[in-house]
Amino acid sequence: MADTETLLKRWQAAGVLDEETAARIRTYETKTAGETPAGLKWQGVTALILGAILLACGVVLFVSAHWDQMGPGARFVLVLAMVAVFHIGGGLTRANFGGMSSALHAVGTVATGAAIALVGQIFNIQEHWPAAVLLWAVAGLFGWMLLRDQAQQTLALLLVPAWIFCELGYRMEGYIGDDIYMGRLFLVWAVLYITFFLDSRRKAVQGILFGVSVIGAVTGIVLMLSGWTSWSSQQSLIPFGTRVWAWMAIAALPLIVSAFHGHKGLIPIAAAIGFVIALPWCYRTWTESYLVNGVKSTYARSEPNVLAHVLVAAFAVLLCWWGVRLVSRALVNLGIAGFAGTVAWFYFSNVMSKLNRSLGLIGLGVLFLAGGWALERMRRRILAQMAPAKAPPQPTAPELNGGAL
């Protein structure tokens, strides 16, 4: 009923419903509320999530405790049973308890990843761990296609880019700029997921992907600011072919996916691509020398310059502006938080180190108080402007006919 009331208020504010129709809908929903079974409340959802996590952890501990005591055949049977039991249990409970079924199937898909790694260990299969992540992603995609639930969709949407990250990270490891390319990959895919699923009706998928994407975006910025450092003179640049594949994953694939939302999807991804191209070059560098066993070696160090702070702040403002365009409170709040974090980062890295301890703390306090107050006022003003204006009352049929029936 609470969800219905929220929708009714929104529709009335937009002028879609009049007061009489809204009252009739409220009466109907109130009357039928006791006739239909209640949906799964937050207490039940929390219990299912915690139960699934605890069950998965218990299985992992049980297998690890008895692993050395079993032969290869028993290990293989245990691995297969570990996956099969959860999916069979999910299938048996699907008709009567959909939430329990989704939780068991999700644990089964997670257990599939562990099973792939364990089977490789049992039979001493040649190690290439990104291939194991690919098999796990394929299992998640099949689970999504067969079950069509939010848990399987979330796992599939996380595992597919995880395989891309793992494969490129494996091929670029040890080369100059590998962290920068991985940071570019993290940030563009994070922006893709944040913007692509903003209007999704599957709130669990949207919420989980939004949270993971925010963490990925912050991680990507940190990696891109590591600079083009080299730990030894024997390091070389990433091979040309690997860089081509990396840019296909960084730019081409996200643009293709975002094109399904038209220009509303392409603009933030194009801005993110331009951002990740420019940010790694915003740094200053110097060379330090040191002795190792009497041999002189050099080490190139770098750190972000002022332009890096400006770019990050500008991208946060862009996200906020795009949130206003899409009427998305979450995106506006994310942009405001990103801008505030950038200002604090600039203060810590460029201002506080040049002051003594007392003045630095005083300045930090003033920054948090005044800056927080100003940003909160701005955030509230932006959100107030986004709220739909209350529409004037619609004329009734007699008024449309000049007052005559």
C-alpha cells in the first residue's frame, strides 16, 4: 500500500490522476490488501541474504577442512554435489517460495566458481585463471537465461566484465602502464553500469550494480593516477595488439552497449572515455637514484598535478548535470559526493602539507563545515528543481462545456 500511495501522489502531481480517481484506487487497494498474501518484506529479504552468505561460507569451511583427507574421486564427487544440491533445492522450492529459490540458485552459481577452480586443481589442468572466470561467467549467463531472476542477472553482469578485467590484466601484467589501462577499464564500465541501469525496474540489480560501480570508479581513478612508472630498465610498453584489445574493451564495447539507450546512453560514456584518455597524463614526474648491492639504479616517480584535480572535479559536475537531465537523485548525489571528495583530496595533497599542524586542522575544519554547508544547500536546490511542479487541477466535464450539462 505504501508503494501505491507513492505512485498515486506522483501521478496526481503530474496531473495524470484527479483526486476522485485517486480516492477510488485507494479504496480498492485498501479493500483488497487483506485478500492477497503479503509480499516478501525487508526482514525476509535480509534473512535470505544472510542465510545464503552463511550457507556458502559454511560449505567452503567444510570442504577446506576435509579436502586433504579425500582422494581425487571423492573430491570430484563432492565438488559436483556442492553445485547440484543448491540448484536442485532451488528448483524444488521455486513454486512455493520464490525468494528461497533465488537464494539457493545464487549460492549454487557462486559455488560453480569454486567448483571450476577445484576441478582444475584435482586434475592438474594447465593454469590460466582468467579462463576459469570465463567459465564462471558462462554459468552465470545460463543461470540468467533460465531463471530470469535478479540474483542471476546481477551475478552475470558482474562476472562478464570481471572476465574481461582478468584477461587483460593477465596479458598486461609487468608492462609499463598496466595499472593505467586497468583503471581506464574500471571507470568506463563503472559509468556504463551507473547510467545504464538508472531507470531499471529491478531495484536489487540496480542497487548492487550502482554500489559496485561506485567502488570501481574510485578504484579506476586511483589506478590511473599511479602514472607511467617503471620499476626497472627491463620493463617495456604494452604490446600494440594487447593495447588494441584493451581499447576495444574500454571504448568500443561500452559504446555499443550504451547505444541501446540512444544519445542518453552515449553521452556519459563518451565523456568517460575522454576523461580516461586525459587523466593519466595529468602528472608531474621526476627521477630518483638508489644503490642496490653496489649497482646504481634509477626510479621514475610521478604524482598528480593540479589539472588532475580539475578534471576529476569537472567529471563529478558532469555526472551531477546528467543526473538533473535524467531526473535521477542517485546520480546527483553521486556527483555532489565526488566533487566534495575531490576538494578534500586537493586540500590533503596540496594545501595541508604546506601548513603546520594547527593551521592545517583549522583549515580542514573550515573546509568541512563551510564546504559541506554550501554543497548541501546546492544539492537541495538541485533536487528541488528536479521535483515535478504540481499541476493545476484539471477541469471537469461541465466546465469544458461552459458549465452546461
